[in-house]
Amino acid sequence: MAAPDPAELPKIIDLASREAARYLESIADRNVRDPRAEEVAASFRGELLEDGVGAERALEELVAGIDGAVHSAGPRFFHFVNGGATPAALGADWLASALDQNTGAWVASPLGGELEWIALSWLRDLFGLPAEWGGVLTTGATMANFVALACARRWCGLRHGVDVDDVGLSGLPPIHVFGSGYVHPSDVKALGMLGIGRAQVHKLARDGIGRLDVEALDAALAELDGAPSIVIGSAGEVNAGDFDPIATMADLAERYGAWFHVDGAFGLFAALSDRTRHLVEGIERADSVIADGHKWLNVPYDCGFAFVRDPSLQPSVFGEGAAYLPALDDPKPNWGYLGPEMSRRCRAFAVWATLRAYGRNGHRAIVERSLDLAQRLAAMVDEADDLERLADVPLNIVCFRAHPRGVPEDRLDELNRRIAAAVIADGRVFFGATAYDGKAAFRPAPVNWRNRPEDMDLIATVVRELAAELAPTRSS
Ligand SMILES: Cc1ncc(COP(=O)(O)O)c(C=O)c1O
């Protein structure tokens, strides 16, 4: 019978660290996805054992199955605007597992509790958000949106004289939510989970791309005649990295008394560079702002952050005590009373460590490197006669498609979708397809501190090669 034994720990930690180091050393030379990935993953299927195989063997099996993973920590994964993990963040995250801190209650980890407080204040400083705002670390941007929109929901209820966290939403008129066509699905999902309802989201787009119709937003807010509502600004949309006009939306929200929420899952990092800061001008006038940690901050999964202007809202929404739990008015931060989870992983270790290790300049350098790499790819696309850029590149996403000479417009979507599938199967680089202005397109995004110029060049090379292979001939 294999039961855990403290004596096995040194060997296990050594094995995990040796194999992880070996893996990470090799990651730049591996294809991003092994053609056998699904087969390798499926090889793990099997019944629960009565007697386990032991820790060493279990970990060896896991290591042997590494090709079932996608090597997204490496430099050539450009899908989904995913980040990597800086060395400091990775090391600190391992320590979070080793120390296994529960940062729900201050008493359970003063270190975790204090570092979350410090990490959040450093992040506010980094993004230019006011120091007195509330905040919390979450599992990612979806839950950060949930936290922010839960505070918005409470605020809307209070404007109607109702404590929705106590008595619920029934009896209240619908809460209308407005944004451009860029509103991210995670905001819509959060609104569904909050009982505000997905159907209350009104996307006021002035074109097929989704850009905000400012006049329509003005008119919609005016029509509400002061009834509380929520405006969502998108700081960095997922197809081309475009931004809603944040300052204009802040003006309108102020004029009509709406809650203004900004989803800056990756785009909030525009605040770090003089080259892009103008894109988020006005965020400090929002009521809530969120971003991801596991994207451009380059900390491991899972990590996001929510910031809320009125720090009294979070404890009212998320504080729920019990005799065995800390007092609700405990002056120390009990993070389980400020966000959805009670027991929670110590995400602060990784956030604190990467900010401490590399500082403002190091993280600005990561952002500016991504900006440069995106411009490099954009220039390659522009120079190639068989590639077509579909959008400006204000940030780090390059939206383009293959457009080989002679292929008619009505065959391009099918061709580009086939290329997208072939890119994943090919495995040298990795990115996905989208629909941009009704056209099938690619949207690779450098966000990982490991991305290099040659990795960007390979994106263009692979697409051109696959396009030449897959393009319909006159007879097909
Ligand atoms: C703008 C935006 N908001 C929210 C999210 C959701 O983030 P997460 O997957 O970390 O929950 C994303 C993720 O891609 C995003 O790009």
C-alpha cells in the first residue's frame, strides 16, 4: 500500500525540479504541440487503483506524458493572449504550493495576507490607479469581472434602496448594461452568474468590427432617465487589441450616473509604456477596473485582479462570517471576505515576487518587447504579397489573413480556416482563428517574456507555406 510519507519529499521535490528545469531548457526547441498530444493524454485513462503506484512512479508517469501538454510556456505559443511565467513568479508559485498557504483569513497566513495587500498596491501604482481603491486577487479576469460587476450590482440595488446581497434582485427593474461590440464573453458570463442576465447586455456597435457607437450610448443612457445602469469599457479587445474610447465613456457614465467598469484583461498593461498609455487614458475615472495576472504580468495560472473605486462595496458583497471565522470587522484584511472564494491559493507570492524581482522597468520591458514584436510581424505581413493585414496594431495582437494571389474573396474564409487548423497540427507555432469584420483571420499575440523576433518571423513563414500548400488551384 502506498501512503504519503514525509521521507519521500526530498526525492520528489528533486525529481519535480530537475524535470521542470529540463523541460523548460528544451521548450524553445520543441514544437508547441506534439502531433501525438491527444494520444499521449488519452494514455492516462484507467481505473482508480486500490493501491497506488507511489509518489515517484506517479510523477515519472506524469513526466513521461509531457507531450500530451501544449508547450504554451514557451516562446512560440501565440494563442488566446496567454502569458508565460517569469522565473521569479514560477519560483514563488512553487513556494506557494510548498507552503500551501490559505489566504482566505489573515490569521491563516499573515505573510500571504500582507503580500496580497502589497501586491495590490504595487499593481495600482503600476497601472496608475488611485491608491485608496479596493482590490482583490482572483483566479483570472473572468472572476475579476465577476467581483467588479457584483459590486456594480450592489451599487445599482442601493440606488433603488435595495440591498441585493441580502434580499436578492427580485422586484427590481432590470439592470441595463451597455458596451461596444467588444464586450468580452467573460463579462457577459459574469452578468449571467450574477442574475443580472446575459440578455441585459446591449452591444452598441457602429460597424461590423464592433467599435462603440458613442451617440447610441449617449441616447441609451439618456433614455434611462437616471435609473442605475452599468457601462462596460473594453481596454484591449481580443481580435486586434483595439480599445474603446475610455475617457469618453467615463464622461458619459459620469453625466448619466452609470457605473463604469473597464475590462483590461491584457490591455490595462498599456498603462506601463509611454507608447501606449494614451489608450487607457481615463481608467482612473472608472468605478471598477480588472486585469489578468496570467497574461501580460507573466505569472503562472491562475491569477487575475479586480480593483474597485469604493472599497466599502467588496466586504458588503463578499463578507459572510461564522462563529469559527474571523470577525467581519477585523481590521486586518481577510481576503475571503473581499472576493468570492473563502479558502484561496496564495497567488500573492508570484505577483509580489515578479514585481519585486523585475520592478516597474522590468515589466515595462516585457510589455514593450511584445509591442515591438507585434510591429515586426505587422511589417512582415505588409511586405508579403500573399498576406493581408486586416487591422491596425495598437497593442500586441496582429490580425491578418492569408490572401494568395488569384484566390477569390469567396474562397478566402475557407482557406484561412483550413490554414488555422493546419497551424495547430503543424505545431511549429501556435495561434487561433477568429472572425474579424466578417472575415476568417488569425490573431497571434506576443505576451510571453520569452517571445523572440525569430518566433514572429516563423508565424509569417508557416502561414505562407501552408497557404501555398492549401490554396485552391484554378481547377479545384
Ligand atoms: C478582454 C478579456 N476579458 C476577460 C478575459 C477572461 O480572462 P480569464 O480567461 O483569465 O478568465 C479575457 C481572456 O482572454 C480577455 O481577453
